[in-house]
Amino acid sequence: MRKTVKSMVDEAMAAITTHSVDQALVLHGRDDVQFIDLRDVRELDHEGVIPGAFHAPRGMLEFWVDPESPYHKPVFARPDTQYVLFCAAGWRSALATKTLQEMGLENVAHIEGGFTAWKSAGGPVAEKPKKTAKPA
């Protein structure tokens, strides 16, 4: 039987931890919590970012999380860190949270309603930081 995106998201939601925006607001800024922004770079440019969030494009996430990957990012190797994923509306982050659980990353959750819900609730939002030119 063919799975739909909705059925895949529903399946993920049944297996993962989902934080409400209010819960996420309490976690934001804690030293033991790392927010992970899965949105496309164009979404960051257009909508802004959650201050302190690490940008991990959805297409690279598994490669950046896997310590055996040549693309591994140290942000995903911090013990005792709680990872809070988000996308625009919560679908990509639900699927990504389930995938990271399957990869063995512990203490991972996502934000219900994603960045859209965060912004609507008055959560802090900043402009995407500009890249600085590297010296010649």
C-alpha cells in the first residue's frame, strides 16, 4: 500500500515528542537545549530565524547527525543536549524527529505548528545573520 505524506506525518507524530509553542518558549535559550531550524535558506531570508537556532537544511540533516558521515557537525554530538526541531508548520520537523530517533539521537522533539506558530505566539524572531565575506 502506498503511503501519503499525511499518513507518514501522522505515523511520526504518534512516535515522537511534540512541544507546544508555550513549552518551546520555556526551553528557548537554555544551555542544554539546541533549537534546530530545518527550513530552506529562502524561508530564513524571508521569514527570519529563532535566535540561537542552528540551521540544518532538511536535505543534509541525516548526514550532519551521523558521526560516521564525512559531513558530521559537532553540534549533534553534544551529550546531555535536548534537540528541538522546527520547520515552517511542523510536518518536516515531525518526519525529521522520527528519523533522528531511528538514528539513535536521544532527547529530540519538535515544535507543534513550527516557526509559523512560534511567530504567531510572539516568540523571538531575528533577521537571518548576514554572511561575512572571507578575507582574501
